[in-house]
Amino acid sequence: MAMGFSQTILFAVLAPLGREIGLSEIQVGVIVSASSLTVFIAMPIWGRVSDTWGRRKVILIGLFGYSIGTILFASVFQAALMGLFIPTTAFLCLTVARVSNAAVMAATQPASTAYMADITDVSTRTKGMGQIGAASNFGSILGPAVGGVLAAYTLLTPIWFSAAVTIIAAILVLVALPPAPVQLMKTKPKRLKYTDRRILPFVFVGIFMFMGFAIVQQTMAFRFQDTLSLTAAATARVVGIAMMLSAFFSLVAQVLVLPRLHVQPFTLLKFAMPILIGAFLIMAMAESRWMLTMAMAIQGFGMGLAGPGFISGASLAVSQEEQGSVAGVANSCAPLGFTIGPILGTILYTIQPDYPYWFTCAVYVPLLIFTLNFKPARL
């Protein structure tokens, strides 16, 4: 929940903050892509480390690391807003700060996913992963709501506040979370390859699915600001509301719909793809605030189904001893998508504002065809 809260606050204010200190759309995209590439590299490592160090310890490393890194990131922005950095220097410092943050932040997600795998079985795995997603989405609902209020003071206030939230979460984990009920490995776990035939279909879908999602996440603030002619502060509020609705409908999918769908994980992806394609079509053609907001809500519902299906499917495809490794691999698909998506999306946006969403549709149609035709092994 804390991570979802912090990430949605960042995405709501990063674009207008970047413009305030003189960064271009592509430079903002590069900052996100560089940090996402770092997470992609680090997540599988932290997943394997959690098999030997323990899930709880690795979760704590990620949470405390995220808090410290966020403070550093906000401090660089503050210096740039005060005129201490020219845009080029600010861009370089922000990139270094965010990459450093990402290297440690990457520990939380795979360790949390592996922890959930440790306390669930085949029959409850999808619901368990859905609960993690629901918690993240609940944070994503609170984030824009709180961030919109705090942005009235300064655009940086929400980021400072998010660092405090993750510190509180880390303290709660330290005090209240029991160790996972599994025997820790005494030897270094075997590395799980992305090309492992058991998880390759999920990796393929995950990378391209999250790449399209990243294109939308990174460009929607620019889309709202330019389409509606908004100021930086107004953009943060409007995008925050849209992201809040997106997270709310994702939460509805995971809390109300997912528990009633007794289907295999890959089937959830088959349900989600047409919904997401519809959302991107609306984004491409939208010219009003309510249409853009509605598209974000539809996207949230689709991702609410797709996320747990993707994660639980990969988890169920391997043995119990490989849960840390598969959690690292599966969760790194999102940052790989966010490595490619923000740069690609901002480049397309600078050419034509609706190009990112038409391109995402073009990516998701083959994914839909693949998921409809693929027959996964019986879980």
C-alpha cells in the first residue's frame, strides 16, 4: 500500500515538476526509464537474495532504501527550483538520485510477492496475489487524493510526504510482520532464466503489457496539461484524480471480481486485453477531461485483472523452492517495460500527442491474439 501510494504521487507530479525546472518531456522520460532499467536488473537479484536472507529482511531493505532515496530525489528537485542547478545539471543529478533509489527500492516487490507465495497454496495463490495488488491499488487511491491536497502548498510537498509514509510502513514491517514460514536455503539458489519454458509465455506478455502501460503512465500528465491547457499545479490535481479513479477500479476488479472468477491465471489475461485496448482507443481520440478520466478508469479495471493473472501464473508454474527467483523475474517485467515505455512514449508524444496511444493499441492487439491462442500447461 505504501509503495502504491508513493509511486502514484510521483507520477502525478513528476511531469509538471520537470517542466517547472526546464526539463523536456524526453528528459523526464529518461529519468523514469533509467530507474526502471535499474529495477529490472536488481529485482531478480533481490528475489534470489530473499531465499537466503529471508523475505522480511529484504522487504525492510527496500522500504528504508526507498525512503532515503526519495528524500535525496526531492532534495535535488528543491535545489533546482531554487535556481542552484541549471536544467542540464538538474537532469543528471535527478537521474543519478533516482537510479540509486531504484537499486535498493527493487528489493520490496519480489520479497513481498515471494512472501505471499510462501503463505498460499495452488488454490489460493491467485487470490493472494490479488490481495497484494489490491493493497497497492488502495495506496494508489489514497496517493493522488492526498497528493492533490498537498500540491496546493508546493509540488514537492507530496514527495516529501511519501517518504514519510514508506518509513512508517518499514517500521510496521519491523514490528509486526512475522518471518515467512519457509526453510531458508543454505546455498545460493539457482538463477531462473527469463527463457525458462515454464514462465516464458508470462514473461513475454508481461514485458509488452507493462511497456504499453508505461507509455500511458508517462504521457498522460502531458496529455491532460496540453489538451486542457492547465497550469502545473492544476495538472497535478487533475491527473491525481484520474489516477485515483484508475486505482479505484483496479481495486474493484481485484476485491469484487477476481475472487468470483475461478479461472486459470492466463484466462484473466484473455479477459483483460480487450478492456485495455478499449481504454487506449479512448485515450487516442479523447479531447475532454471526462473522456481522458474515463479511459484511465477503464485501464485501471483491466490492469486489476491482468496484474494478478500475470504474477500468480508465473508463481504457480515453478516449484516452491523457486518462489524467490520467479518473484524477481516476474516482477522485473514491469520495470523492463518502464525502461522502454517512457522514452518511447515521450518521443512519440513530441511528434504527435495521440501517437503513444495508437502505438499501444498496435502492441496490445498481437498480445490479445497470443493470449487467445496460447494454451498453458495445467496448473
